[in-house]
Amino acid sequence: MIELSNVAFGYAEGPVINNLNLQLEKGSFTAITGGNGAGKTTMVKLISGLLKPTSGCVRLCGTDTRELKAKNRAKLCGFLFQNPDRQICKTSVYDEIGFSLSCIGIAGGEADKIIRETAEMLELDTKSEPFSLSKGERQKVALASVLAANPEILILDEPTTGLDYRECMRIMKIVADLNNSGTTVIMVSHDMEIVADFAKRVIVFEGGKIILDGDCRSVLTDERLRCISSVLPPQAAVLGQKLGGRFSGLFTTEEIISDCILQSQCRMHNA
Ligand SMILES: Nc1ncnc2c1ncn2[C@@H]1O[C@H](COP(=O)(O)OP(=O)(O)O)[C@@H](O)[C@H]1O
Ligand SMILES: [Mg+2]
């Protein structure tokens, strides 16, 4: 569904991505992690078609992003920017969500219904002025305008930065539900607990290159991850590896707790 073939890209200062090859399946949930300046944002902008490769090719559902019209691209691929203030351009939550819908040709009563439903889903007041809200609330406004367009591919660039735990879980639950109903999700994140809880595939990106790629469990418990100074494995995975034995493959707090409960039940049963 998403295919990058021999993709290269650079800014005026020089190349950032060289000869990148990647395929992401429809309905997948992929986390992209790595240090600052690794090229993660550049890569997801290339996937979304916001940037075009200097050589090679990015295909979304078989279409080269160079050939996608802006309106079709917006329907196919929603992009939540790392900084919501780069995205927000209207003076009310209502107008902000409405603007995103107008870009894909939805207006009038249909738009009104979607705006109200989306705002309710994210617990936003449609009358609020986005720039008077907190960073976390502005993040939700930007996400609302992306989700309103109901894109097939959802790209989230560090979506949980600046959110408190409750807001973070609310957003991740919505994203997980969308993924369960078929939306392809690509999420850039440094929060390895969130990655462990939600992603199915993890790609570690450094210096414009993929250095680890695999299912979430195998990447987050990979010994090599600990040698990458910019990425900290989830604490539960580190604890599991340090405890060793039956704990070594566990990588979430829930798994370690469940294992301990199971063991204590077995001991009580045998006593
Ligand atoms: N708009 C830009 N103009 C010039 N250089 C940029 C621009 N955006 C990013 N870069 C440079 O490209 C490299 C990769 O940046 P980026 O993709 O934002 O990395 P990451 O998201 O992993 O932090 C960095 O060296 C950064 O300084
Ligand atoms: Mg970035």
C-alpha cells in the first residue's frame, strides 16, 4: 500500500535520506523512532507527499506521490504535524475542522455534522479559540482536523508530546480504534511505552537510514537497541532483560505483572 523505492532527499544543506526502501502494509500500525535530526519527519513528509523525493519513488496505493493532486492526497493521507501551531490557521475549533473538510470538498450540513462529531470525540468545544488553548489542547484541535477528513493513512509526528497521561491515552485509544477498523497508522514517537503499547511494527531510524525494523516485540527487546544512545527501550523491557530467564522476552509492565500474578497463583496452588 505504501512503497518507497530507492528514495533520496536532501535540503539545501545536503542529503538527509539516501536510497531508502520500505513497504508498509494496509492496516498496519508502524512506529518510527530514533534521535533528533535522524530524518524521521523528513521521511514521513515524503510518505505523505508533502515532500517529493529528489530521486526514487514513493507510491501510495500504487500512485506516485508526484502525480497525486492535493485534494486526493488530503483524502488519502492525513498528517499531524509535530508542532500543532504549524497546522492551525483559524480562530475557532469549528472553523479549523471545517477548513480541513473544505479542502476535500465537504461543506454545509454534512461538514457541520462531521465537525460536531469529531469535536465531541476529542472532547473539544467547537467555540474555543485554538490559540488560547494549552499545547495539549491545540494538539487535539490539529488532530481533530486531520481525523475529520477520515483519511486511509494517518501519519502522526510525535502526537503525544505535551499531553498529560489522560489526554495521551484518549488520543491513543482513538488512533488504536481507527487502526482496528482498517486505517493505516504511521507514528513518529520517542515515547517507548506508547510504542510498546500500541505499535505492531517498529522502525528505528538514524542518520537517514533504517537501522532496526521488525515487529514491536522483537525490536524493543533487541540487545542492539540499548547501544543506540538516542533510543531508550521501555523500562519494562530493560527490567525483563536484567531479570533474565522467563522474564527476558517480556516488554510491557502489564506482561511482567501478569507473569508475577500467575507465578504466585501457581505457588499458592502447589502449597
Ligand atoms: N526545512 C528544512 N530545511 C533545511 N534542513 C532541514 C529542514 N527540516 C529538517 N532539516 C534537517 O534535516 C535533518 C533531518 O531532520 P528531521 O527530518 O526533522 O529529523 P527528525 O524528525 O528525526 O528530528 C536535520 O539535520 C535537520 O536539520
Ligand atoms: Mg521530527
